[in-house]
Amino acid sequence: MMLKAVVFDLDGVITDTAHLHFLAWRAVAKEVGITFDEAFNEQLKGISRMDSLQRILRYGGKEGAFNDKQCLALAGKKNDLYVRSLASLTQDSLLPGIHDLLVAIRGANVRIGLASVSLNAPGILQALGIHNAFDFCADASRIVCSKPDPEIFLAACAGLNVRPEEAIGIEDAAAGIEAINAAGMLSVGIGAGLVHAGLQLHSTRELNWQCLTDFWASRSVLIRN
Ligand code: BG6
Ligand code: MG
């Protein structure tokens, strides 16, 4: 089977915004008396804004302590802080290897998709100057189920007009790897602890077109046998 598409997560794969999400949530959580560290933050990666808030409140023993209006206000405050921190993003903020990889995928005539549940994704792609690099970006505002549900990866494959089995997904979150696997795509994990990824890499420095094609070829052999 030919590899027809590569679908990227955004935060933590294309650029280092995963850390900015953490800083903004940590500040808002502190205001309501909840503290958490980067280890707990791993559980927020790939999770939508409102679901993240619920996880933080549950973690801090404050589940149900705020009504819907107050929850919206807390999520809005986090987003304001986060968006303010995005002002530092420039075309130099791509993680190592991502620019060359996008060029190589395009050169190989393989389609490129985005599967980010972030409502800020379009603005971030603009700031990074890579909005034209994608053949299709799944619309986060239309996604009902957050990762680990496969919905957003299936939406990306549908928009790219490829079958999930013909595509690779790249993620930095455990929930994202589960979503890719559940969609029936091959998964590449960036970072520690992504034990369910088909291919595990320490950082995007190790991510290049050669390693993706080698991975694809090795898995195709396994499937044939
Ligand atoms: C994901 C991040 O990409 O987007 C999560 O990994 C974040 O941490 C989610 O909560 C939603 O982002 P936003 O920008 O819509 O609040
Ligand atoms: Mg991510």
C-alpha cells in the first residue's frame, strides 16, 4: 500500500506551544487554589479547552464547584493568557526538522493534513507562515469528541480524500497516539512515554522523510507477511 498522507498534530509537534498551554493553565488554576506540575500537564495534551478545565478542577478536588458561566470565564481567562503568549511566535518558531519535513513530503507528492483540536490553530499556522503547507486542516470547532477519540484524525483523512490505512499521524500526546491508532492509521510519537506509538522518537530532530518512509516500508512488510 502506498503512503498517501501525513497528518500532523500542531501543539508540541509543529511548534512548542504545548508549554505555553501549560503556563496559561497553571496561572488560572493558581487563582482558584489549584497547583499542578508538568507531569499532570501531560494528561491535558491533546484535550480540548473545556475538557482540560474539567480535568484540572477534578485534579484539584473542585469538580462541580463552578457553574457553566464561571467555567466559561475561567477558560476564557486561560485563552486570553495563552493568546497573549502566542505573540512571541514567528516563522522561526517551528520545531527542529519540521520545515524540511514539510518540504520533503510535498516533494514526494504526499498530502499533508492537520488534526489539532485547538481553536487557535489557524492563527498559529499564520504566525508560523506555514498555512499554505497544508492540503487540509480539520476544523476543531466541528469536532464533538476530543482525542483519544479518532474523530479529528478521521475528519483529516476524509478532507484529504485518503483512507486512514494510507496515512501516518504524528503526535506528542498519549491521547493523540490513541486517536491515531483508533483511526486505523500508523502512529509516530514525539517525546517520552508514548509506548503505544508505532514509531517512538525522542524529538522532532529525529523526524525526517527518510524515517517516515522506512517506518512505512517496515510496517507494510509486516502486514504482507
Ligand atoms: C491541543 C492542546 O492541541 O489543543 C491542548 O494539546 C489544548 O493542550 C487544546 O487544550 C485546545 O486548544 P485551544 O487553543 O483551543 O484552547
Ligand atoms: Mg500536541
